[in-house]
Amino acid sequence: MRKQYGKMVRAAVVAAGLLMTGRALAGSLDPTNAPGPTMHTLEDIYQGVSAFMPSRTLSSATTVVNAGYYAATNLAAVDADLAAGNIVTNVTIFGIAGSADRCTYSAGVLRTGQTNTYQAGDDGTYTNGVAWPNPRFTVGTGASSNCVIDNLTGLMWLKNPDATIRTWAVAIIYCEALDGTDGRGGYSDWRLPNKNELSSLIDAGKANPSLPTGHPFTGVQLYPYFSSTTSASNTGSAWEMDTRNGRMTTGGNKMFEDCVWPVRGGP
């Protein structure tokens, strides 16, 4: 009986020792001593390795590259878009001479905003053109509280164009004289918008006013707005936009008075 009891005691001592050893092994990972003189930080290791990495320069005269940059050793195989048809004429990129006509890369045509279909094949059927971003407009804050950026075109418009009507010449002078006060963001390069800029605000699916749903503008008049573009067929008139229906016409006699909506090139 005593022998059996002694064996049990010895087994308990051994188990306790093992448990203590396990606790020591699973304890804190912090080093018990300061790093030795031969130890290095990850930054030291990175700097040491990078010092031995070879430096190579791609050649503008060939698509062949040194192995190791890519899985392939030919840029044309890496990027299928690197082809003559995607590069304009008189331009050579990595040894590939362009063959594309420059007109292929003209500015995108914006969507009109019409979504209703009145006959198969009309604008509402296809809604072609550059898609409008969401949100379409971003209103400034603080010193720019009277500024609105059109996220589609990048143009900046006054949030609340006044209701005063002016002749074409006075409209230009008025816009050019605007400063950065009254929420205009400190900008002093305001101007009268040209025909295309003014028409970019039109939503052909809306009327009275013909502006995109949820637009942030205030004080917009249901009245024609002057553009800075002169009519080629009658230089005494300028292109104007009627906000009631979005129609652009050359009926804006420069001596008559229209509304004015200042714009600037954007941030």
C-alpha cells in the first residue's frame, strides 16, 4: 500500500513539473534580454536586400522586357491594349507605332436624360451617351456654399443665379466682375458659359425647369439664359437656353435682356 502511495506521489510531482514547463513555454513572447549586437530590424533587412536587387529600365523602342518583371517577356502579351489600333497616328509607345485616327478618341457625347420611350428606336430606347454620375451634383460648404460642381462635366456653377435680366454685353461684364465673396469660394474667374456648357445642364426628360431631378440650384427662372456663343447666321444674336423646355435657340438678340448663370472651369 505504501509503495502504491509513493508511486502516486511521484506521478503527481512529474505531472506538476510538466505543467510548469508548459506554462513557461506558453508564456510571454517578450525577450528576456536586450537584442544582441547581431540582430537586425525588418527595415535593416529590407534595405540590405533591396541594395542587391537589380535595376532595369524599359526601352521605349521595343516591347521586349527582361524576365522577372512580368510572367511574359513582351509587353504586348502582358497588355492586349498595347496595339497599333489603340494608339493614335504619329505616336509610338514601346516600339508600337499608332495607326488609329485621332477622331476615334473624340470627347464622349452626354446622355440627354430622356428615359421614356415614345417609339421603338427613339432616344428612350437606347439612352446612349456618357452615363451621369450619382450624385450628379456636389454642393460646396463654408466659403463655397454658393458653388455647385457638376460631377459629369467638372464645371462649377453658381448655386443661386440671380433673377436679374441683362443684355448680352452686360451679362458678360457681370460674370467677369464676380469675385470670391458671398459663398463663391474665393474664385474670381467666373464667366458667361458657352452654348455647350449651358446645354450640359439640360435634362431632356424634365420640364419647367428642364434640369436633372434633385438638382440643388435655387432661384432658377423659367426664362431664357444667355450663353457666350454668338449665332453664326446672325451675329447680333447669341445662343440661349430656355429652362422651361431645355431648348437651345439663336433667338437671343444681344440687345434684349436674358437671365445669366455664371460658370467657371471647376476646382
